[in-house]
Amino acid sequence: MFNEKVLDDFLSKNDPLKQICTKEYIQGVFKFGSLLSILHNKKINPSTVFVTILENKEIRDLFVEVTHSDNAKDALLGLLQLYPPLLKSKNTKRLFKKSITSKK
């Protein structure tokens, strides 16, 4: 699921506080993914997590809380850093564009 190089780059910051915050964020992502998996009663992938967060504001707020992020933007950017293939996903791009146009 994770590319080891991406994970190493994500964690290899020299600032110990940043490392702790990053590890807490990753644990939050795992917990949130587990919660969605339990709620949907099936295995989920990073794309499903990202799409679910984009589509539902209440779930997005919960994700921000679970990952201890400052806001939804930081929480979603962190998810994109953890899972770079999400940037290439057609489904992700479509839903992201839809979420932007619905806010206007």
C-alpha cells in the first residue's frame, strides 16, 4: 500500500517534533481507514478514502480531527503526500474538480 521511499521521505525530516506529528498523522490515517472499512464492511483503498473524504463534509471534519490536522486542506495534502498515485487517479481528479465547482 505504501511506497517505502515515499514513507521514508515523509518521515525523514530532521525536526523531532515534525517526526512525531507525522507519525501521529499516519496513525490517524490508518485508524480512519479502519473505521471506513468497518462501516462499509469491505476492504478499502486510498482512493476510496480520499473520495469519501471529498464527498462528505462530516467525514472530512472527522478525518481532520482523527489526523490532528489544522484544517481539511492540510489533512488532504498529507494524504496526497502519503499516496502519490492519487494525483494520477481519474476518479480522484473528477471528484476534486466537482468539489471545487460546487463550492463556487
